[in-house]
Amino acid sequence: MFRMISTVFILFFFQLMGDNGVSSTYTVQQTPPSIIKKVGQSVSSEIHCSHSVSIFDRILWYKQDEHRALKFLGYLNGEYPYPENDVKGKISFNGNARKHSNLTISNVSVTDSAVYFCAASTGSEAYFGKGTKLTVLGRNATGPQEVKILGPSARECKNSKDKKRKKTLVCVASGFYPDHVEVYWQIDRKNITDGVATDEAAERIETPPVSYRITSRLRVSAKDWFTEGKKFTCIVSFYDGKNTTEHPKTILGVEDKEYRGTGREKYLKITNKAKLSYAVFIFKSCLYGAFVGFLVWRLQFTRKT
């Protein structure tokens, strides 16, 4: 029966999860948010799903692949598991569906990498947990090989006199595997979220060895960017399955040379013009004095003769 109506529950996934991944009416807890395993290992009841709503008597399990397609894996009815035929022996779940359920995936391979969702159900409605991302490593985990920050483009900096304009800093982290990363920003060592936009998912680079790349952007005011020495830091947090490491990169604000240069040029033009005007005035004064002197001399010469 559940094979036939699984499509209905998939529709509920988009209707009921919402922005936070849970229903606004009922809360379904799912932990952990991520798991990393090596090929051949097993996920032994490590994905947990729980709720506290007595009317829910079933817990359903789904797998979402990299193409975001949902596959129905089966369900737990009370204490009785009903896995789909094509996953029997590979996937199992236990618990009491009125309270909780645990998911087991045996002998994992790279193709088992996916996001696994549980959903508490009454039979006609389903409320989803936030999901657990399982990554099966085909090789050893590797942190970011490069983190760099690109300053604002020349086009953005053209009109630096307008301090209300925004400047965009771009942080690029590359060469890491798997894609368990988070990116956040600091300005002068203070965390900032306004103006931050990070890729929804890391980009997979197929060139051997397979790695990932992620980009994050920070929009700041021109006033901040043109504050010489101001620190803009991009921090990439990487999880290798056991430990989390941070990989920071900092770029400094710059002196507004264009703006200052324009001011100097204006000042020089004004002072040079003033000097020229003053020189012309002195020259004219001297010429006028000479002319007056000549007239006085001529007048005196005429009287003598």
C-alpha cells in the first residue's frame, strides 16, 4: 500500500517542511545533520528520528539523491518494519513508530551518499525531519587547498566618491573533499551575516581526484571598503568526519586613492590658477605703474621745455 501512496508523501515533503525543514504544527527531530563513512563501513542505527505526537503511529524513510529525487525506502508501523523489496538486506530500521526510529545502512558504497529523511505519519499526513546527509568517501578527506578573497571589480570601484554604493568581496574555497563545509564572514573579527550570500551547495569538480569548490559573497559599503586597514575575513569550516578545522583568509580595506587623488588634483588646479592670477595681477600692476611713471616724466619734461 505504501509503495502506491509514496508519491503522495513526496508531495507533502514540499508542502510541510517549510523554511526550517519542519512543520509549523508538529516537530519531528532528526539527528545527526551529517555523517561521513568510508566504503565498506556501516551506518549502524546512527540516524535517529523522534517525535512526541501520539497520533503519529508510522515513521517513513526516504533517500534523496544528488538530483534531489526522493526514493521511498519503507516504513516502521508500531514496532514492525516494512522495508521496500529492493533495499531489503541493505537498509533496515527499528524502534517504536509512536516515539522514534533508527535507520541502519550496511556495507555502504559511494552510491549510498545522499540525504536521508524520516517522516512521522498518521497514514494520511506526513511531517518530515530536517534530514541527515550521508557522505561515503571514495578516498581520504582533504581540507581546502586554497582559500582566496577577490576584491571589488574595477567597475564597482569606478565611482568611489559615492560612499553609499556597495562593494562586493568574493571568497572562493577549493580543493576540499568531501563537501562538508560552511562559510562565514567577519569584519574586524566580528561575525557578520548582513550582505552575505553563499552557494547553496559546493560545486563538484570531476577532474581527478574529485574535489569541491564553494563561493561566498559579501556586500559592504564603499565607506567600509575604503577604510584603510579594515579587516574582511572569510572563514571556511571543514568537517572531515571526526574533526572540524577552520581555514581563514583576510583582505584589508584600501585607501581611496581615486577619491584622494581627485581632491589633490582639484587643490593643485585651484592653487596654480591662483598663482597665475596673482602673477598676472602683479604684472599688470607693474605695467600700470610704469605707464603712470612715464606720464609723470613726460609731463615734467614738457614743462621744462
